[in-house]
Amino acid sequence: MSELTITRQISIPADLDGYILLKCPYCKEFFKLKVSDIKAEEYYQTWCPSCGLIADNYHTDEVYDLAENMAMNIFNDLIFDELNKMSKKVNRNNKYIKLETGKKPKALPENPIKSRIDLLEIQTYKCCNKKVKISPLVKFTVSYCPFCGRDYDEYR
């Protein structure tokens, strides 16, 4: 059996200030980081500003849903194409067996991700001299620097 590799990219839009929406898998809190900070090699770990935990990724539900739909569409197309090839071969070479594939499965929607949640406020973390968008409630309480993990209280 041959190996097949298919690569697709998912575009995650930034807001007007250049921030991308992220979601902590532990506390489910939303926050935004600048695209340039996400791509920076010196920040190989990211702490959640709300709970202070490190996660492997902070993708939102929309990213997972889109990736799942894209994968299912690719899978369905591949299976349908292979069954079509097989049916042509069987129908051509065998008069006793008839193989019909039917209709091609309907593609799942691959809607582009839209920038949302604009109620987040900019918090400047002096420890790393970086800005992050966090919820007003997290900003009012103690938050954690996503770049070094230190707790930060603006009112100390």
C-alpha cells in the first residue's frame, strides 16, 4: 500500500491590532497574543494569562471544527475516488458482480475563521515588556505573563 500525504493550511485571522484569539484548554479563558510573539522562537512555551498553566496549544473550537471538516472532506473524496476506480475495474472485468458507488458524499462546510471577541483589554507585562489582550476580569485580578509565567498584579 502506498503512503499519501496531504497538507492543508488553516488561516487564523488577526484583529485590527494584530492579535490572534487563543483559548486555554484548562480554564477555557480567551486571550490574544500578537502574531509576531507567537512566531518568535524565544517563546517556545506559553502560559495562560488566567490560570498560569502551560498547554501544548491554545487553538479555539473553530480551528478544531474547521480542521475536522477539512479532514473529513479529504477522506470522503479519497474513499469515493478509490471506490469509483474499483467499480470500473470490477464492472469491466466481471459479468457476475456489479459494483455501484452512488452519489459522492456532500462536502462539510469549510467556513473561514472570523476574528471575534473584541471585549478583551490590553495588558502590558513589564517583566517581558510585552502586550497581551485579556478579559477585564482577569486584568482586574492577578494574571500571568504568557511569556515567562510570572504572576502580575497591576495594582501592587
